[in-house]
Amino acid sequence: MGDVVRVFFDGEAEVAVKGLWRRLSAAGVPTPSDQRPHLTLAAASAIPQRTRGELRDELGMLAMPSLWLRTLGTFTSTESVLMLGAVVDGELLAVHSTVHDVLAGKVKNPSAYYLPGSWLPHCVLAQGCSDAEVVTGFTALHPVEPIRADVAEIAIVNTRTGEAEVLL
């Protein structure tokens, strides 16, 4: 995609998600174990440097909510995804809305998946799954215990290089 705005979790939540990834891997389901667990707020082909500064300033004025990752689910975009959905509340929507208010009209090719009204806040547990792997993943994880995740940082990550610029 290019540049993504990601929320990274505190250490305890990160360990809990990685534990779910290990359970999926043991069941033969592909996991994104080469990444840190995260929730994506926005994506575009490029986020200009000046806009990054504006985003940093706006995020610095907000109180960051705790996230509750609790809904085991799946969706298909270009490939099947097994995910842990976040509980949507006013605080999370305020952060998401602020990010998109800053980015509006300033980024190239924003991804429609992350725009307000389309966004499904989630942490990816497995991606590129076959139908059988989705079923195997559900079997391996259900019932899943909710994970309370505090925001450790918010960063813009270049998906091509993996380079991250911490905003908060």
C-alpha cells in the first residue's frame, strides 16, 4: 500500500497476541509473525512529511483509549483474514476521526478500507488463509479471551521498507 498509520500495543497485549499467533502456527495457519501486533487507522500510497507533523501535533492533544480486542472474526478483501476485532467506542472513533481529518485531501490514494464508515478496527491474526485454514484457526482459538491493549505508540510505517516514524 505505501504508508500506514498503525497503533502498536503495550507489552502485555503484544505478548498475548503473539501467543495467539503461536497457537495458529502450531495448527498450520499462516501468521504475520514477522510484524508487531497492531491496529491500522489509515493507509495511503504516501503521507507527506508536513502532514506527518500535523498528525503528530493532533494526536499529542488526544487521550489515547485502551483497546479491547475481543471478537474473533474473518473477512475477505483480496485474501481471507482471521482477525481479533476491537470494541468500537466513542474514544476510539475520536482518534480515528482525528487521523482522517488531518489526512483529508493531503495524502495520495487513501485506502477506502480505513475511511470512516468503512473501517473495521482489528488486529490481524492470520492473512492469506484458505477456507480450511480459517476453520482451523477458529477451532484453534475459540473461545478467545479478550485482550486489553493500551496504546504503546502510534507510527507511520512504510509497508515497502518496514521503516517506521513514531508519532506518539
